[in-house]
Amino acid sequence: MTASVPDRRSLPLTFTGRVALVTGAASGIGRATAATLMAAGIRTICLDLREPESFPGIPADLQVRCAADVADVAALRAVITENTVPEGLSYLVNCAGVLDDTGFANVSRDSWLRCLEVNLIGAYNVIDAAGDLLRKSESGGVVNVTSIEGARVVALSNPDPTPQYAASKAGLAMLTQSAARAFAADGVRVNSVSPGFVATPMALAAAHEDTDALPPSLAPRVPLGRFARPEEIADAVVFLLSDQARFITGSDLRIDGGFTLT
């Protein structure tokens, strides 16, 4: 007996650009986004604090794996310059991020600075370092990965919110809009996605024993009834970079399984 095959329609995304840079590419949403871009034939600079592992099944000439700290502007510029010649750079995804699940009280100055330096200032550093190349691209596009916590207090799995993380993501949302205005005259689009609860190593470390099922505190609040997969966030990011999104800039796409409806 032959297994049934889903009957699906398709409309492929197209990409004028040839090179992308993804930060936070060692795991989670960043790794899934890099893999999706490379599967589309886009040469991708996969950047993280430690060099990401090889991507199985991806041609070697499409994956450029680099180690650099987004807080180190000189290192960022060196990586970008070294790996974008002669094709230039068309796409940038800021996915590097940290989350110290501290709760609200007694957050140290070091915790505040670390979160802001990576999640917010780091994103600015990467955009600024790549800015000239993006402006020269025929189809420049930037996507920042923010969070639903940048727009509302989320204190369900842990009843005590983490202010430095939420503040950094709220700042990243405004940085997205500022950058969209700054780059618009050069035809570079800047957007963001705001994921909800995603099955990533960060989610495991922060609040959940596993991501196979929503914990009781979350289950009634996520209408679609499960964690998102990193690949689902990557699909949305890649759409915003595609030619099909060429008139979208300064926007945020919320990907939360309906959480904000409850």
C-alpha cells in the first residue's frame, strides 16, 4: 500500500541578493534561519560567539562559519569585510541574544549591561558595520529577532518578570523602526519578528524542563497549543527578506501561536 502524500500548492520565494549574515547562528532560531537561507542557495555568514558547527547537507561553499562577539565592533567589521568580497552583502538577521532568568529584584549592573550589550547594542553594532554594504545591495534587507516580551509583560512560566531582557527587546523593536527610517532612502528594508514560546535551548535553560508540551501555566494561554519550532520562526524571517516582501519595512511580525489573543 502506497503511503499518502499531502496534496500541496506552492509559491516559491525569490531572492535577488546572494549573501546573508546571521548572528546567533550556533543554535535555535539563528541556526534554523541560517539553514533556511542556505537551502535557498544564499551564501550565509553564520556568526556566533563560538564558531557554529557545520550544517549537514549544505554545500560547503554556502556556509561560512565564524566566531565573533557582537560587542566587538572591530571584529565584526573584519568578519564582514573578509567574507563579503566580491558579492557584497544583501541580508542581515540579528538573532544573537542572551537571557539571564533573574526575576525582577536585585538585578546586578553586570546582568543589565550584558543583556543590553548583546541584545540591543550588539544588534546596532552589526547593522552599523554592515550598513555600507547593505546600501549598495539591490535588495538589502534586515530582520531583528525581538520577542513578545518587548511589548507586554509575560510572567506565566515564571511569575517574576526579567526586566533587563524585556527592556532590551523593547529597545530592539524601536531600533528596528529607527533603522527602517534611516535606510529607507537607500532601498534597504528593516523589519522584526516577535516570537512567543519557541522550543530552543534558551527556552529550556530559562524556564522549562522540556519543550515537548506546554507547561500547565502556559497551555491555556497559547491557542495553537504548542511551542513553536525554530524553523517556523525562520520561515517568517526569510519571507521578510524575500523579494515578495519588498514593500514591507518598519514592521513587526508577531509569531506567538495566538498568545496575545488571550
